[in-house]
Amino acid sequence: MAGTMKTKGSAETPAANEYAFTNTNRWSTRQLVTMALLCAIGVLLSFVEFPLLPAVPWLKYDASAMPAMVCGFAFGPGAGFAVGLVGAVLHGLLLADAPGAVMNILVVAGFVIPAAMVYRRRRTMAGAIVGLALSIVAATLMAIVGNLVVTPLYLGVPLNAVVEMVIPILVPFNLLKAALNAVLTLVVYKAVSNLITPKKMQVKGR
């Protein structure tokens, strides 16, 4: 293989070649530091909230899922979900809000994993857009599931009241929230992708 360095008397084997490629997908020190930074940014963003729909001011938007999605594009779905998971747990601990943390974990899983899996196989703008479109739907579904399960169990809201809010309130709010995070992800990842994963490290994950 062109560009491969050999020592005298050494033989290039398929196993050695495979190791050379798969080694780039491990969580290196550089990657862990980047993940920690993105996690910290996500926690900070979770406290920057504002209402999206005037009729329901108690439902507020924050961009905390965006850093996790950027990480998912850069390092794969496992890394992206790990960043989102840690961020949701830290936010829940800081506010003593366990139900909110559970719902945030569900939503970040729905938002990060589908898009990161698609982009891992198709690292193009089209792949990113298709993946994010799937993630918008998945995150909305997970938000609805979270509200139907967590809200009655831990917040004391009757299930019927939650069901009545699904179509007029929860669906439009969560679709809009996920769509905004998707657009932010495209903008931010395009700007920082070469800083996070230099060209020589941009190898498709397994």
C-alpha cells in the first residue's frame, strides 16, 4: 500500500492494515477532551431557555442537544449519546429534577442516535440532512412518550390531561424545537468539523 512505512524484514499483513484503520475510531485523549468540552457547552446551553409558542410559555426551548449532535457527527452515535446523557444527568442534578433528566435523556437519544448512524455511513451534506430529518421525528416521538409516562407518574398530572395536549401542544413544540437544533447542528458542525476531526482522522466508524 502506497505511503505505508516498513521496517527491514517486516511483512505487511491484513491484520496490520485493519488495525491501522480501526485504531482511529477509538476514544483517544483528544476525543475525550473534545467530548468533555461539548458536554460542558451543552450543560451551559441547557440554562439558556425561552418560550417557542406564546400559548404555552411553560414549554421552553434550549439548544443543549446541539453539542451532543455535533459530537455524534464527529465521533459516532455512541459518543454523541454519551455527551447528551452526561449533560442531561448533570442538568437534572443541578436542578434536583430527576423527571426532567429522564425526559431529556429520552429526547437526546431520539435526536442524536438516528442522525449520527446515518451520517456515519454517508458522510455528506445529504446524509446529514436525511439523518437530522429522521432525528426530528424520533426526538418528537420520544418527547411524547416521556410526557405520557413521566409526567403522570412523577408530576401528578392526570394522563388524560397529557393526552389532550399531545396534538395541539406537544407535537408542534417538539417538532419546532428539534428542527431548530437540527439547523444549529448543521451550521456549527460545518464551522468546527475540521477542528474537531482533522482530515486525516475522518474515517468512517463501524
